[in-house]
Amino acid sequence: MSKQQVRAQYTQVFKLEAVRQVRSGQAIAVVAKVLGIPSASRPKAS
């Protein structure tokens, strides 16, 4: 029995706000945590 994961769907407004916050100097991890984005959805450090 496999469980299918449901991917979160974010609105364009939500995405633009996240990008705006990061571009204004906030750390990606902080913005993601505040907006409730799961760690699996965050970009990996390179």
C-alpha cells in the first residue's frame, strides 16, 4: 500500500510575496518558516 503525497499548491501572490521578502534581505529559511513552507519544499544549499 503506497501513500501518495499531496503537493502544496501556492498562489502566484504567495510566491511573489516570498520572493519579495527574500530579495529584501530576509534569509530563505526564515521566510519559508514564517510562511509555513515545509523544509522538503525549500531549495537545497549548494
